[in-house]
Amino acid sequence: MGLDRSHIALRTQLVVPEQRQLFDYWLEKAGGREMPARSDVSPAHFPRLLPYISLIEVEGPAGPYRVRLAGTRLRDVFDREITGLRLDELDWGDKREYWMQAYRRIVTGRKPAQGIVRGPRVHKEHLVQYWLRLPLSVGGKGVGVILSYDVFLPMAETMELATG
């Protein structure tokens, strides 16, 4: 499959260098397939990114989606451990539907997605979240896990990214 037009378009939208690093890793592991298998991906290959990584287990196209692994930076943002929780149990504030639609689109479309969100949750409005979601197959049957990368930056630092 390689770097088709949709991959090129998505890659050019990735602002944070580590997003491009993880996306390139995902493409390499896909090896021409639609997406890599969960067994192809090892967190040992990107240890520096682990605080920002989460693995979301997909139980069906419309959910539920469960956090199987959450890096320490996610715990800081959500002010609690989120490993083991379903996504609908998280405090998304007014962004709940945004996130649920994003996950459904990734699962049904079987394609990666990225975005930028201001105020990832209630009382965190001063942060900007740069997110990347990469689908992984399990048993060769569609999306079974979503490899997620989330960076949260204070609003002032986002200006540096945009101009730097």
C-alpha cells in the first residue's frame, strides 16, 4: 500500500515531529497492507513516546471502545488512571460526540486520522491536544485496536509550533 495520496495528505498535516515518526513506523509495519496487525507493533520500538501512547481496544464498529493501555501523560490530563475504562466513561465535556465520531470513523473507514483540539476536557481549556489515531488489525479481521498518540501543549507553545 505504501504512501498513497491519503497517507501523503495526512502526513503533511502532522504538526508534531513525533507524530510523523509514529505514522512512518505504522506505514513501515503495514508493509503494503491496509494496516499493520497489533502483533506487528511493539512499544519497545518507540520508548520515548510511551507517555503519550494509548491502545484502544475496539469491541465493535460502534463500540464500546476500551482503554487497554494509557501513558502517564494521559493520566496527568484526565487527573486519574484511565487504563481499563471505556471511552464513554471519560470526562470529555462538550467534546464527547467529536471523539465518538472520530473513533467510529477510524474503525469503519479503516484509515488513520489526526486532529487538533483546544481544551481536551473540562478544566483543561488552556491546553491544545494534537492527536493521531492509527488502526491495527487483530486476527486479520478489521480494526481491533487503535494506536493513539496525544500531545497536550499549553496554548502559548502552540504558536511556536505554528511558526517554527
